[in-house]
Amino acid sequence: MARSTTYQAYRRTTGPLPLTIEKVTENIPSSLDADEVLIRIHAVSLNFRDVAMLDGRYPLPFMERGIPASDCAAEVVEIGSGVTDFKVGDRVINTIDLNNTTDEDEETPLALGGEVEGVLSQFAVFKEKHLLHMPAHLSWEEVSSLSYYVHIIPGCAHPRIARPTWVRSGPGI
């Protein structure tokens, strides 16, 4: 069976605040780079920052008309020729910060759903290093909330590499 060439996603609107999101049709890439993985997204968790971007309370720059959300649970549907850690059908979660994936990385954070496209869509393409196998005993919905914890846990385990982060009092995550 041939795979679809398009998918549905949600993008932030532009104009006066508060912004909203609108459903759009996007194209699935016809090919992947050697280290890329195409995933089908089954669940997305929304965070305070996703709403803050829409109503003007988010203090950092973000992509105009970008696809929001940073946390998802997904299934691998296609892999690049050099991908070794995943196979079609694997259940995965993503990392949030695309620049800092190891203890040695010290680049400026680059967060999904902010400065780069997020995951509020049916499909997404990630580099292999930005995905992790998800626990088999958890549902898609449960696992979709783990991306944030994958992002903050290294800072707890290795305080020397912890970076300042925006924290808001009250309900957030």
C-alpha cells in the first residue's frame, strides 16, 4: 500500500492577540536523510508554554505560524538508510531540545514548538538522535507527557550541566 503524501497539522495564526491555531495540510517529505526517522504521531501533550505563545505571555521568541507543541508519543513509519536504533513499528518519544542531547552539549537550547516546528500534527521527521524508545507498558497518552521529563532529568542528575529555564508559578505542566 502506498503511503500518503500529505498530512494534517495545526499552525499558529498571526494577527492581534490572542492568536489561535488552524488546521492545515502539509506535505510528507518524499525522501529522508540517512539519519532521519518519519514518525506517525499518536498523542501530544500540551504545556503552559503552548498557551502562553497564543496569548502573548511567552517571554522568548518563537516561530510565526509555527506548528506548536513539543511532547509526543509516536510510531516509526519510515527510517533513513543510516538509522540503526529504530525500525518501522517502534514506539518512540522525542527530545524537546534539539541542540542539547548529551551531557557534553552546551549550545543555546532549540526547543520544539517554539523556534522550530513542533509536533501538533499527524507526522513529523526527527533525526535519530532526537528519539527514544518508549516504555511498552504505558499508553500513547501517558508517554506523550514524558518528553519534558527526558529534557529536565539530566539537569537534576548532573547539576553542573543544568541550564537556567523559565519557570512560572501556578499550574503549568
